Amino acid sequence: MKEKFPTPYNVGIVAFIFMSLLQLQLFASHKDGYINRSSKLRLLQDTVPKLLDSVFELNFKSVRINSVQKPVADIETSGNATIHQFLKGEAAGLYVTERSGEPGTPNSMFIRGISTPIFSHKDVYHNQPLVVLDGIPLVGTHPFSYMIQAYDLDRIGPENNLLSNIDLSNIESIEVLKDMANTAVYGPMAANGVIKITSKKSVTDNKKRISLHSFVGVSARPQVTTINGDYENRFRQQFYDLYTTSGRYNDDDTYPVYLSDSLNNRYYGPSNWSDSYYNNGLNYGVNANISGGGSRSNFQFSLGSLQNAGIADDAKFQKYNARFQLDLQPLKWLFFHTSINGTRLNRDRNRNLRNRYAMMAYLPDLSAPLAPNKETYDAYLLEQDKGFDNNFSNILDGNVGISVQSGKFQLKSTLVADYNEGFRDLFYARTLMEENSFAANYYGYNQRLVFNNVALYDWKLNDHSSLFLEGASILQWDTHKYNYAYAYKGVNDFIKINLLRFDDTHADHLISRAFPRQLVYKFLDRTRHNLVSFYSRGTYNLQDKYTASLLLRYDGSSNAQPTERWLFTPTLALGWNLKNEFLQDNSLYESFKIRASAGRLGVLNLYDNVAQGPNYTAQIGYTGNVIVPGYNAFAGLVRPYEDGWIGYDMPWAYTDQLNVGFDFQLSKRRIYFSLDAYVKHTKNQPLGIPSLAEYGYAYNLASGMDVKNTGIEVSVGGDIIGNTNRDFRWNSGINLGFNNNKLTALPGGLDEVVIHDRKLKVGERIDAFWVLENQGMFHADAEVPQVNGVTKNYNGITFKAGDPIWADQNGDNRISSEDRVMQGNFIPKVAGSWQNNFFYRNFDLKASFYFNLGRNILNQEMSDRFNFINNENANNMNSVKEITYWEKRGDYGRYPLYNPWSAVNAYQATQDLFLENGSFLKLRQVSLGYNLSDIVGASLDGGNLYIYLAANNLFTLSKYSGRDPEVANYMGIDQGHNMLLPRTYLMGFKLNF
Amino acid sequence: MKRILFYLLFLSIPFSGCENMLDIEPTRVVSEENMWEKMEDTRAALMGVYGLTKSALVDRNAFWLYGEVRSGEFAIPVRRDLRAIAANELNANDVTLETLRNWRRWYAVVNAANIFLERSPEVLEKDARYTVNNHQVDMAQARFLRAFAYFYMSRIWGDVPLITSASEWSFNNKPREEKGKLLAWVEQELLKAAEDMPFRYSNNDIKQQGNYYNEQTSRWDGALATQNSAYAILAHLSAWQGNYPNAAAYTAYIDENYSHSNINYATTANLTSSSGFFYDKHSSQMFGFPGVWAHVEAAFTGHIEELTLAAPVVNKSIPDMYMTKETVVRVFDEAKDQRFSIDTLGNPLTEVYFTNFNGRYPIFSKIKCIMAGVSDPSFRIFSSALVFTRLEDVTLLRAEALAVLGERNGAVDMLNRIRENRGLLPYSEEANGDLIDAIFQERHRELMGEGHRWYDMVRYHKIKNNDPDFVKLINEGGIYWPIAEPLLQQNTLLEQNNYWK
């Protein structure tokens, strides 16, 4: 059954050996030249084990336009912590939005849209780009733990944003690689694009260099309007006045106690909880970097620390970063490079009830929500303080590279290790929840090892042309593991011991003494993925005008089925330097080039079970209790009925991408322009199609979903006021990414399918909402139309006065899911930013705007608010009232007063009543800086000193009626629970000498 | 040159052995190749079928929503989904009802059983420890659980597709099988399964020798289906079909043999104790699915307590469902009933069935296994067993069958067995009215909250034929549930139940 070693690669090995032999001959004949060359050492930094990713980098390096608009030094002044925040809006075609202002929480990035529909958290993982730090492909968390979670909220564990492991002060450049010419060399992990981060080089001039960056600032507490029980009571009374006669809708109708007693000062008194909930936060950062050495050996060492604070719940995120880099050239032909980047992340999380309940998988009685009164809320917070929530991660990224160079032949060997571990130890005191304490311990790690070998040969064919050959093998081992335990009802609030002993050599390391054995739940899980890749690439360059590069690669993944283990993918990239061809003598054009690439990359399976085909697992649980491992305390093994049937012959999914673009730079006003147009067609993707129900399966994992993303990316900029006045300069740049996705095929030739209450239809977008269209309200029973004696109904429930009029799309006088229409989208059609920099003498003023256009948000928070009859006491997640329930949000005036008791569920969220325009423009950052180098430069031995003031998130322009159009979840739904993005003010300096 | 050759050698290392690198034995699933190798696999697969059956029964508390809430006899204070079920608005747009309209979980049971029946013989050849007898008993249980699943589905949806093979390489959609044919097949299957099922496991039963899977009797009592379980389902099936002669015969078999399974009648005290009949697992749970506290099987959901209990029994302000005082008094209308009766002042004699009777919400607290069978109200995690049938149920079913067949004395005997156990005087027509009515009244009281009531009502109205609305519901197929929309879309051979079109 297993496919043998791919024969084309056998040819590759022969070619490789041939190439090597060729080199040996050349080596002999060019010996003199070699000695001459070696006297003039190449720059050591070439040994930094980075992949040369692009043909354009090889041939037109000087005329490349940065994919990231802002220089790293400017991004640094925002005081942010995560790569997501650094890159938000900075690159055309990269869509990043901060879904929560809670500092250090995980986030997502989408390069050129999404190619897999998103129904749950784990689908977000499918769409993430690869992040490469100095040649280290970073490993993140794996969504497999959602298997044991009853609610699709936070993943268990610390949930720190692991992409905050870099300190910008150490970073030379960040690039966003989008097209195949750039990404193909990274292989299947790069199917969704690459974020490439390159660290600064060490000095080589035998001088020590020290640089220092520090800032301090605040996150400003937001101003909110609070409400109390009286307000809520009056809101509800409108409905009682309209739809009831006696104040009760029916005999069983109960009015919540907390609203019915107007003498209860806790609910009816002053609503001043916000003083204890919202806070100003302290932000600071410091980084020191020392670098020294000469050309044969040099080093770099840096230490940094940063804190970002949220504006509520004392949420904080702290990181400590240390980095060491060493380059040696012990022999003339031998180069050695190593770097180690270590990061520690601590996070104080939100205290939301729903996050806590979801983790406990237990909902207490919800009939008495937190009161809006400050004293009561403070008392509650005191109970919180009896417990703890230690949430931290350690990240270690390291690589060791050796490279041998003789003449034009170079061999590089790199060993890369990336490791991160997360811990979350928490304890909630008994008083916090009906006499039930709760403890949980999480330890998990993600680990990646890569062994990378590249042979390079720079073959100068003649005076006009050269051929650069490259062959590589990459072996990669990934492991994800977690140990998790939680327990309820400890003996008291003083013993908060860990449930798991760290030392698992003890026989009883899993036995807890402080919690009842019957209420301790333990989980161990591990998943692995190995990837083997070979590629060879030839890049031909003629007269510095034309370049062509062909890359052929073979990838084998352990998550692919044994019969379909290997995938062969080619990529062709072409470049034409118009400047050299036609404009040699035209001084206006600094550069002008046209690029085109077409290629294919495999798309990896995220889960190892796909590789097994039909398998057996322990999916025996049921809604609300997914962790049932068996029956009668024996492990059970059944087919994966919940995940769905997986057959054999599942091929690799792959993405085809065609990209054309051109860039030019003018000598006047430093104008640059870059345009890319792409078609990205991701094919053969597996999709769980709801089917085989009569065989017990929820889904049939079938291959054949095709999604096409098309788009145009533009970045343009230059000096608006430039050289005319030496003292004042204004330059401006804008980048825009237009993106559109379309489902082009479903498995098995299906035309449409409904999954997780979202519809997928061939020819439509994959991120559309699926809603009923509101057309008003029935004001009297008599208004409800009748056809053939059947009154218009909703799934058989007759409409009455006070019910919404929903558009009857198919005209059958019956409203059902068939009348729901696909509307809007949650991935914006246009996203980008607009940067303006003003310089006057040594001052600079920089302002950057961030915008999303053509995007919708489903305002579920308002749906929940109006749906109070269903939500009150329903004992599900939607009926959990956070303290922020007592905040006036949204625009009540937008919504008609339907009958909230109606069985048609008048305020259900899936109607266009709650679908809003989510487009916005934000003034993301303003900074004012002053360069003191002229004044102090002499005493700093030619160094620099720069001081600045900055403000982030100053204002938002949007039609959205909710709080902030950015803060919606991964499916474009605003549930109102995510923390607002803080408005921050900071001041800082950068010094180097 | 040397160094380059050395380097080439170094480079060649990764070229070997990468094929092995791509074969990872998964730790999270068992692959096709590694299953059906040893007796631990058959045990895991069989326990899997039991586990799936329990999950199908308790998912979103379906067992009680189908069996109790649908009767409309419970009052529903807040939950809109339950209210829709009680009002027979089974098409309501709600995630709970959507789940209850969907039979997929039951077909998971069928599929797992089908796979077991087809694949477990492989282990016989591969593992010498796996005996023919062990295999036979395993097969009988898989067959039984598959038949039970079909019986259960037929009570909910009427006609359902009959799928008797795993068909793993050629899944094909099937139309619904007419319920008469389906139930006839179920009956044959149950009889066939019963032939190989022991009365008790690890008890040197003639059908099952030695320790079953090397575990003792106590491990299996109350957890596995026995021959008596099979006959109890046969009796229910026959009664549901209106085939009372068969129902009488099957119940007679149990009446003769229940002691072989170590089954006893429960005392009222035991029945209603929080650590009594419904707690843990034991042989008197004739066919049930335990949630054993000691096995860490207690759960927040999937137990009737989640629906019925509230303050003061547990910390929850309003129960999901409760019985109004009026209903309670109407049902428990006899003095000195140990389960519930009121004195002349209107105060309850005991609080075992109903707590807080005179409060706003009388709490139906017959089953109240909180944690280790304690009365601590603070943590709503429950450990009661789902008991599908017990001796009292079978006895009353026998009474019903005999009454319908006109064997009045036998019926009265059976009825009096239960009445006597609950402190009631023997049945008399003058005091207790019509015999059939009295038997169903007794079932109502005795089996309240055990998921029987709706089906009892259907049988009662079929026998009595005097309630035009209900009879109309029966005749038009309104006693069945609508089939979930996604099922109809997946399988175009299916047709919606007429009543719900």
C-alpha cells in the first residue's frame, strides 16, 4: 500500500551527485582563483541559515519594494507585543485584526484571504501563515485539545500569543511573502503565505555597539455609560406593556427576582461597578542590545522586557526576552552560526464568567447575575483573589548552522529547534462558586526540529548569463503534547496543590489528595507530524534583464495517507527588468520590473487521524460531556462518529497560485509603486460533509472542496512635499489589499451544504452570513397572510401579532431555513493602511490609519439583549451575564419591539436585523519624535539618540452600532465579551552608540 | 576535496530512513490494522457500543424529553425547548429539538454493533485467549443492542431505514422500512440474542462460563444486558405492537427467571434513597446504563436530576420541569402511598417523591443521586443510572397484558404486588376504578420520571380508544417525531412523517 520513494527524486540524487562531481573538477581547475577569493572573506552574515526565498532576491535585490510598509523602527514605537499587532495593516494582502484588546491573547493572520471556511476555532488554524524567524519555521499550538472541551471558547492552557517571542529592537526586517516565487521554497507549511523575520546582524568592525530602547506609557481607561436594574427593568417593561395584560405572559412566566425588587440596592442602586472593572494600565518596555567582535568572530546579546496592560480586569501581558547570536569562522572555508532566542510570557487573564464556566464545563445557577454595585462587585473580586491563575509560557527558538564554502560551491547544514511550553495553574476558591472550588493544571509543549541541508552552486555560464543551482533536503519533526487535569470541590480553600506532579516518575504522580478522586479529571494527549521535503531549483539570469527560476519539490507528510504520501509540486517564476531593457538612459526611473509566477504547493492536514483512514477512537461522549472515555470504566473504541468517516485515497490538497505584478521607483520624490494581482485556487481540500447519518457519522470527510481567492494589492507612496524645502518633508504611503473568495467546488459535486448553521454554496463566498431578511413586523394577527387556508408560519408555528415579517424567498408561505439567504462577509473586501510622515528639521510626526472596507458584523450582543425572555435562566452560555451587562451598549432604537415570548424566536441572531456594516477607519497611531543625534552625537561616538511620544487607537470612524467594529470573533460575530482595544499613550527613547 | 566528500557523506544521512519517518503510529486513534487483534479490542468495541447507546439515550437528556416531557404532564417554567415539546410543537426551531429530531446517534449504535458482528470473529483466530463462548456472548450483546436501538427508533420515528451491515466500503442510502416489518425483525433478533445471553455475568451461567473478561460479577451487574433484559425489551416491543399474547409470554418468562439475574423488587425507601436503587449499578437494574461515581462517571448532564432538581434539593432557583401540585394530588390519590400522599390538612406524608410540595415549585425528587449519593446541594453533578426497565415495570406490563387478554385475576395479582410494596391496599374496582386505568395509574406513579410515560399514554389510548384527540394523533402518525431536516437532505430516499409535513 505504501508508495515507494519517489522515482523523480532518485533522478534528483543522481543530478545532485553529478553536480557535486562537476564541482570537484571545477575546484581543481580554479584552485588559484579560490585562494585569491578566500583572502577576501565573504560577509559572515551570509551564513545566517536563511533560505533564499525569491528569484527576485537573487537577481534584483536592490529594486525590491518592501512588502511591509513601515520600517521596523517605526513599528517599534507603538509599544505593542505581538507580531499580529506589529503587522496589522502594514502589508497589502495581509489581513490582521485585533479581535480582542486583552493583551497577549492569541490572534490570527490571513494572507490573501481564507482558503478554508471557518466554522470553529480549529478552522482558524488551517488558514494561518508560516512565521519564519531567521530560518526557524516557528511552531504554534495545535487545536487537538478542543476534543476534550465542551465549549468552543479558549483553548485550554495559557493561551498566550506565542508570536510575541521577538523583540523588535533586535529585528532588521519583517517581510510578508505572498506569491509562489517567494513562498514555494518554504514548502507546504507556507501554503497560506509566510511572515519572514530577519534579525539584526552583529557588528564586524571590532567595536562594541550598544543600543537601548525604552518606553513607558498608559492604557487609558475607557469612558462607558453604566446602567442598573431600574434601566433594564424599564427596557423590559416596554415588552410587558405591549404583549401582556397582567404583567405576566402566561402562568409559568417568571420575572427575574433581581429586577422585580426595586428596593434592592444592589441592583437598583448606583451602577458604579466600572470603577472596579475598568482600569488604567501601565505599559513599559526596555531592550538593551550589545554587539561586538570582528569579521572572523562576532556576537550579539540582548535582553528585553515588555508589559502591555489591558483596560479591564487588570489584564496584563508581560514578556521577557533574551537573545544570543554567535558567528564564527574558524577556518577560511568553514562558517558557523548559532542563535538562541528565549522568551518568557506571563499573562494575567480576564475574569469573565463565561471563560471560567466554559473551562469548568459547569454552569452554576444563573438567576442572580453580578450586581452593578461597586461594593458587591468588590466583594466578589476579593473572592477571586483567594485563588490564583498562573498563566505562563516559555519559548526557545534556536538554530545552529554550519556552512562550507569553496569557490562557487556552498553547502549549508542547519539544525533548527523550536520549543515552547505553556503552563496554567489555577485555583478558584469555594466562595466564588456555590461552595465548589476548582483547580486545574495544564502543561503542554510544542516542539519542532528541523534538519536542513542545502547545496548551492553559482554557475557563471558566460559573461551575460548565470545559472544558480540549489538542491536541498529538509527533515522536520513536530510534536505537540499536553497534560491536563482539573478537579472540583477541594477539601478547603487553603490547599491549592497541583493535581499533577511535575516529576512523573512517581508512581502516584497522578493521584490527588486534596480533591475527591471521583471529581478529578485527567488528560494526556500527544500528536506528532513529520515532514520530509526535497527540492531543487535553478535560476537563470540573462544580462540582468531576464530571469527565470524553476523550483521542483517533493514533500512527504506523515499526516497524508500512506498511499498518497508524496506530492510533487513545481513553481515557475519569471522576471523582466524593464529598466535595464528600455530605460537604461532614463534617469526618471530608478527601477522598473515586471514579475510573474505560477506554482503549486501542497496543503497539510492538521490532524494525524486523516493519515489513518478509517480508524477507531474513543468518541463516546455526548453534548455537554464530551470526555466520556468508555463504559463501565473500560476504555471504549468506536469509529469516529463525531469527527466523521475518513475513507482511503484522500489526496493531498494543494494550492495553485498565479501572480503577476510590477514595481517601479522614480528618482523624483522617491515615488514607489507596486501592484500585484493574483488568483489563488486551493483545491482538493477535505471537508466534513454532513452525511452518512444512517451509518452513525456526523460527517463524511471528503476531498474536493475548491476555493478561489482573487485579489489585487497596491502599495504606493512618495514624498508629497520633498526636496524643495530642505527643512520640511511630507511623505505619504498607502497600501490596499482587495480580496474576494469564492467556493468553486464541493466534494462529490455537491452544489451546497449546510455546516454549523452556515451555508456553503458553489459560486458564493465562504465567509458569508446565512440569515433571514427582515421586512417589518406583523401588527395584528389579521395581517398574517393565508394561502390555501394555511396561515403563514415559521416551521409550522403560525405567525401572530408582534412577530417579525421574514422574507419568504421561495414563496411557499412558510418560513424555514430555505428562506435564509447568504449575505455579507466577515473577511473584508478591502483592508489596508495609510501612512503619513512629516519631518521638520529634527522633528518627525507620523500618523497611520488602518481600515477595513466591505465587511459585516453580526451583532449578537444586541440579539442576546433583546432575547431576554429566552436567555433569562436558560442555563446556557448565552445567558451568562458578565459584569459588563450593566453597560449601555448598542443602539436600542434600531430594533423593532417584537414579541420576545413568541415561539418563532423573534430575536434570533440569524437575521439581517443584526447584520451590520463593519467597515471602519481608525487612526491607529500618531507619534512625535525628535532626533537628538546632532546635539549629542559627538559624545556618543557617532551614535544616535531619538526620543518620541506616541498615542495608539485614537479614534474610529464606523457605522457599526456596537462598541468597536474590530472586536468581533473569528466568524464575524460580536458577542460583546471581548475587551476593547486600549487607547494608549507612551513616551520613549532609542539610543545607540 | 576530502572535506567535501565528508560533507557529502554527512548530507546523505537524511536521504535514508525518511520513509520510516513518515510512518507514525498515532497515539490518538487506533488504526484499522491494529484493531481486531486481541480480546482487549473486542472488549473495547463492545463497551463502545454500550457507551454509544447510553450517549444516544442521554444526549441533551433525550430519554426524558421523549418519554416524560412529551406527555405534557410536567410544567415547564423557563425552558422554551421543553415547553415546545410539551406542547407537541416538535418542529420548533431550537437546537435541542433539532437534536431530538435527528436519529444519527442511534445509527452510530447500529453501525458500531454491525461492525462488531462482522469483525469480532477475526479476533477468534488471532487471540487464543478469546474463547468461542466469550465471543458468542459478545455477539449476542451486540445483536441485542442493535435490536434495542431499532426498537427505540421505531417508537420515536415509526418507520426507519433498516441497516444490518456496516457496508464500510459502499455506504448507500436506504429508504425507511415499514415499522411492522421492522419490529418483526427486531423481535427475531432479540430472541436470537437472548439464546446466547446469560442471566448474570461471571456467575457460571450455563451461557457464560468463567469470569467474563476476567472480571467478577460485581463488575458486570447492572452494566450489561442479560437474558432478562432481552425478554424485557421483547415484552415492551410486543406491548407497543399491541401483541399482548406475546407480551404476556415474555413477561411470564421473566417472572420465572428474574431471580437468576439476582433481581428483586425495590422497597420504597430504597427506590427513593439518594444512594439507593438508582445509585451505582447493581443486578436489580434489569437493563440500565449506570453513571458510577467511583468510576468518575458522574456528570452534569445526561441525568434526570439536571431537569427536575432545584432548590432546596440543589442550588438552582427554578427547575427545568416540575409537577404542579394539582397534578401530583390527582395522580397520587390514595392514602398511605409511601411514595406520596397527603393528609387531611393537605400536608404530604413523605417528601421522598416530591420535595417542597407546598412551595412555588414542588420538586420531583424521586431520583436524586447527587455526587456519592449525598444530600449536599452545592454541586450539581449526578450519578444516577438510567434504568430502562426494572422488575416493577415488567410486573405492571404483565398486569397490563393479562388485563387486556382478560386474565383478570392474574392481572390483579401482578398489580397488587406493586401496590403492596408501596403501602397501598389491594386493588378493588370500587375504590380504584377500571382495572386497565388502575394499572396505568400505578405505572404512572411507580415509573414516574423513568422515561415511560409517553409510551404508556400511547398504549393506554390504543387500548381505551376513547380520547378522540389522542386517537387522531395515533392514527395520523402524530405520536412520532418529525425527521430532522438535515437527514432528509442527506438521504433523498427518506420522506418526512406525514403528520409533520
